[in-house]
Amino acid sequence: MQVLFSYTEGNSSLGGIFMTNNFLKAVAGGLIVSCQALENEPLHGSHIMAKMALAAKQAGAVGIRANSVSDICAIKQAVSLPLIGIIKKDYPDSKVYITPTLAEMRQVAHTNVEVVACQVTNQPRPHNEDLQASLRAFRQEFPDTLLMADTGDLADVKLASKLGFDIIGTTMHGYTPTTQNANIANNDFAYLKEVLATTELPVIAEGKIDTPAKAKRVLELGAHAVVVGGAITRPQEIAQRFVDRIKSSH
């Protein structure tokens, strides 16, 4: 079921088709915690990610972002928070790795997450898959599932808006050829301000937002919600910052 609507929340003006899962209302103005650990990381494992999600919920998080069907299912058993689901998968013929094909989109959607996030970075997709065709097929099969575009630059934002995504994420800013090493926080989040001026879709700020002050600031600027990952859920990265700072003082 789909409902046509017009919705205003803070500085965000949302229009078009809003799926009935109420995700946008549930996460508005709040913290979404990314609970992910890759195979080479100490905390890898669905049971551990479920515990991480539970800790995030107890701290007041309004949503979770999770990678892989097994992690998503374990987290859904542990908490009732809305989920952004992804599958990270490498293909030899493409640099696109976040839910890169319709096959992964379907796998995530079958877990009944509220949102499926896909990388939208204007790069060739695996097997030269056409993103517009994938979205068309996905909408027919999963009309109640929101689609989030993990974008890198303003061209990506415009493309995602044109293709009909429901949510814009800044996830890939700093990780694509056109934005290599960029930091969303530079110049008082100048890039985020440009994104917000470029699209009327809800924007979820994500990527290198590693302090509470930064998280608060992106919401003040008009982001619909904020995703924080490594600064909360990757203890080896957190410990590394301490170690590096201690070593630098010697």
C-alpha cells in the first residue's frame, strides 16, 4: 500500500510517495547507529551485532543500520527499532559495493526492513546492471519498502532524486573518485548545506560524523536524521585514536 502525502518536519520538506512503514516519522531528528563488523574485525558476528544494537537502543538511538541478512535478522530479534539494511558485496567488474545489484536489494528487502540502502555514485554497476531498471523492478516487488541512496557528490544526489529514491544519504562522500578524502564536516558542513539545497528529499547525514557535537550540528542544519557508526561501534578504531594520540606526545 502506498499513500500520497505532503509532510514537513523541521527544515525538511518531503513530498511524493511515502511508504506506510512510518520510518521517516520514527527517526526524525534522532540518532541511527550503524552496527557493522566485517569478517576481518574482532566483533564480527550476528550475535555481537545484535547486542550492539540493543546497547544503542538503550542509549536512545531511534534506528539501526545493518549489513548482511544474518545481522539484520539477529538485530530484528533483539530490538524493535526501524532498520536500514544493506549488503556489502564486492564484484570484480565494479567499484559499487553497497547493495550493488537487484539481487542484494531483494535479499535485504525479504528481511522486512523498513529501508534498503544502495550505493548511488555514478560508477558502472556489476554486470553493467541498469539502476533505473533495478529500481523499477524493486518497486513492483516491494512497494512498501523505502529506498535510500548512498551518495558521494551533488551529481549523485541529483541522479538519485531523478531516479525516484525516497531518502538521500551522504554515506559515500569522501569515498568516491570525485570526493576522495573529503570530510563532510569541513567548513561547518558546507557540503551538507549544498545537499540540502539541492534536493527536497529527506537527507540522512552519514560519514565521518564522529563526535556528538557534529551529530547535533547536522540536525540543526536540517538533516532528517544522522547515522553514526565507527565512533560508536568499532572499538578498534576508537582505541586506535587514543593510541595514536599517546604516541604523538612522546
